[in-house]
Amino acid sequence: MNEIITRHRETIEMTAVIMRIISFSLVSWLGPKSPFLFVWAFNTVDAIALSWCAILRKDKAYTLLNVFWIAVGVVGMIRARGF
């Protein structure tokens, strides 16, 4: 699996960055009417993709940033579910 990720890393990273832009744009545009569970799930998926790419590149700062976003996404999904 890592070979596939490495081979397509630039495409995966660009797709994940676009996903992050879309998720935060939804919140900006829709405000309180945003589908928060969807936004946080979408954001967490892009954070996982970006983390995986950063780990393979051995980029510690980028890994830390995106692992943090995974944690934020999990908390966001829990809160969106009303817990």
C-alpha cells in the first residue's frame, strides 16, 4: 500500500488539500446550517491522507500538523453527534 501512496503522493496530497478547502468553505458559507458531521468526517479523511503522505516523506512537522487535525476531526465528529 505504501508503494501505491508513494507513487501517487502528489495527486493524493492535492486531492486532500482540495478536500480541506471544501470542508472549511462549507462551514464558512453555511455557518450554523453546516452539515458538521459530514464536514468533520471529510476533514478527518483528508488529514489521514496527508498524514500518511507526510509519514512516508519523513516530514515530522507536516506529520504532527495532520495527526493533530485527525484528533480535531475525531473530537468534531463526537461533538457533531451530540456527545
